[in-house]
Amino acid sequence: MTNLDLRSDTVTRPTDAMRQAMMTAEVGDDMMGEDPTVNLLEQRMAEMFGHESAVMACSGTQSNQMAVRIHCQPGDELLIHSTGHICNFEGGAPAALSGVSVRTLGGEGGMLNTDELNGMIRANDQHFCRTRLVCVENTTNIGGGRVYPLQTLQEIAAWTRQHNLHLHLDGARLFNAIVAADYSAATIGSLFDTISICFSKGLGCPFGSILIGNEETIQRARRVRKLFGGALRQSGFIAAAAIHALDHHVDRLVDDHRNAQRLADGLRCLPGISGLAETIESNLIFFELAPQLGTAVQLAAALREHGILIGPMGGQRVRLVTHLDIPNDSIDRIIGAVSDQISSGFSKQPVLGRGPFSK
Ligand SMILES: Cc1ncc(COP(=O)(O)O)c(C=O)c1O
């Protein structure tokens, strides 16, 4: 039986059609600006979001940190939700790569709002760092796979403009938000100074991200990308995968969202599972396991024996992610397997190794 890997949407393998697109890509030296496929992708993404320019990056971490470096000087501070990827899962990069400190804020579902932001700008005084940047994550990851309402984004954008701050969007899963919400790419583009988007999550590419912004910002981003070791040569092979994904893997994200909702609805009925949202807004599901059943790591180890991989998040918390390699007809098998483990007392089985970890 094939494995069903729900630890993350980063685990997808390129489809045959994507591999074919990569194989036949026209390529050149991108650092000389001569890779036609990279140029096409960058132009397409800039136009889609109503910006002047875009630059491909190796990873979401790299494109986010390029943005931090562009918008801030050493000694500056950025504002971000306490669950944000940029401050929790990028190896301390704001401090390590840009000398930037981070101030974390609250807000439901990993989402900032202007009530949280109000009063958080440091006074202009030699004692304090300068508040320079606000970072938003859409969809939220650890915040619960939530999709920002347009009005909240508009309010945050107005607030940052009013206070002369920069606004960056970590849109690792932005296309999930766009297919789930009632806003267009151009509307989102008009609100942010820079947008980072990953091709290697729901869109199913092997790697690659992009940073979008105005011409001057992206010129500076190219210098930073080089500095961070991310300027590549014949990267058109990867750009071709991204172009294929834009053509074939965006609309189908609604299937992942529907599957996530079905999965959540099935799991909600099982004894000892709690904390599942009624409405699943994108492709991420989080739940809590009752302590008397066992830990999330124990459940993950038991399910692995049956070819199902889940993401223990520490303690009782579990994350499941639907994606391109989780077919519609696998949802009942997953619910059935979790149900079987709960009724058979999975915590009595020994855990070999540390168990999988995914954020
Ligand atoms: C919200 C968010 N931002 C950024 C990233 C970073 O992407 P990468 O793993 O490609 O560096 C991730 C990866 O999981 C993410 O979930």
C-alpha cells in the first residue's frame, strides 16, 4: 500500500508532466540575466501581483530573509505574530543575517490586526531599536492554516503606510489563500511592499520561491540573494516546474481544502480528539490528542507502521496537511487508520527513534 505522507505539503514529488516541463526547459545563465524561463516566470509573477519586478529564490526562508535584509538596517526591529515562520523556523535569521530584532504580537489564528499593532512602534529615542517592518503570513502555518480576511489586510496595510513602515507578506501558501478567499492576486499585490511565495508547498515543485516588489527593491534583493549564496545559473529547470505549477496546480488547491475539511469532519467524531476547527480554511489541520490515549509522537509512530505519516507538533498536538499526493479517495483510509489506533491503544506500542517532526 502506498504511503500517505501528511506531515507537510513540502513532501510532494514532481508529477510526470512537471518533470517533462523541466526536462524540456530552455535555460541560460540566470546570474547573467540570460535564463529565458526564469525571466518568464519572474515577469509573469510580477504582472500577476501588479508589481514591477520579481526575483526567484531557492527557498521561502531565503526570499523572506532577503526581504528582511532589504527593508531593515542592523539594529532595526520587525513586528510579527508570535507564531510567524520568519521568527520561529528560519534559524534566527533576522538576527543572524541582518542584525534585526523581532517583536512578537498576538492575534487569533496567527493573524495580526491593527489592535495588536497599535502602540507597538518604538519611540524615536536613542535607547530603542527602530521599528521598520511588519511581516504578515497568509495562509498562516502554525497559526492554524487560516486565511486572512481582505479587510484585515487592508487595515494593516493602511496602518503601516500611516506609520511609514514597510510591509512584507510571507505568502509561502498564498495561492491557497487566494483560491479560498474572495481576493485576487492583484488586490493582494497592491497592499504589500514585498511578497514571498513558495512553489514547493501546495504547488508541488521540488524547490523554489519568488520575491515580488518594485524595480528598485528587487534590484537590491538580487544583491542580497547573491550575498546569501542563492544566485543560481541554469535555474530555468526549476522555473519551468513553477510555470507548470501555475498552469496546472493552482485551481486544484480547492481539492486539498475540501479533503482537509472531510478529514477534519471524520476525525472530529473520534473519541479523544479535540481542538479541530469547525471550518478548515485551507490545507492544514491541527488537533489535540487526549493525554490518556498517548502522545502525538506515539500516534505518529503507530500510524507509520500502517503507511500513514503525520506531524507531531510536541506534546499532544498533531498537524495534518493535505496536498497533491493525498488523493481524494485516501481520506477514509486515513480516518479509519486513526480510529483503529485509538481503539487498539497505540501508546502501548514502543516508539522506535524520535518519531517524525514537522512544523
Ligand atoms: C509560512 C511559511 N513561510 C516560510 C516557509 C519557508 O519555506 P522553506 O522551507 O522553503 O524555506 C515555510 C515552510 O514551511 C512556511 O510554512
